[in-house]
Amino acid sequence: MTRLLSRFELQLCDIQGRLFELALKHRLDSADFIEKFMNSETCRYFDLPYDRHQWHGEEYILECVMDESEIRSTGALFGTEAMYWIGYVYRYWHLLTGEGSREIYRQAGAKQMRECYPGFHTVDVVLAIEWLKEIHEQRTQAG
């Protein structure tokens, strides 16, 4: 599962990381935001090979997500670095494997990503994705 992402693709990862940070700055419940974004129509545009929505900037993208669904403004807030990492990894995962954001979220939800952040954010993103997929596989087999 190794391939180098293009500069364009890495910029998409950065945009999504900054979007997740922006949700935190707006004090949106982190887990609720992540779930609703990863399952949103707006996020589906990010899954396309190219769409103009990908370059509107994180402020506009956040407005689109908030227009789509109501996101709680109370609840747990993840740290800034954790939010950026989670957003970045999700987008990298999609670009690396071609899996849709909804499927990725099903394998590694917000809670899982938050739990894994302390140990996984220090390793190569490809390795972190492999570990997240292994955790999902083990949980699936355990039933």
C-alpha cells in the first residue's frame, strides 16, 4: 500500500486537516463534526478526482457542512494537533486506497482516531493507515 502522493494530493490533505482545525476553533463537538463531515455530500466532492469544492477554502467548506447538517456546539473538543492529524490522515487514506470517506469512517471513526492519535501521529502516515486497517480487521474478526 505504498505510493507517493502528488503535491496536489498533499495539498488536499492539508486543506482537510485545516478544515478539522477550523471546526475546533468554532468549538464544534469534535466527534460530531468528524462523523457528519465524513458522511456528508460535501465530503463526497472531496472523494472525486477533481472538483471545484476542493479549492474553496476551509471556511467555505465548513459552511457547506454546517448547512448540510446541524453539528453540536457542545461536547468533547479534541486537541488542535489531533484534529489536524485526523483530517489529514482521512484524506491521505482516501487518496492512497481509493476508498470512499464513508467507508473509511466506518473502519476508523472519530473515537478510534482520537484513541490512536498519541501513538500513531509520530509514525509515517502510510504505516498509521495500515495499523488502523489492522485494528478494524481484528475487531471485525472478533465480532
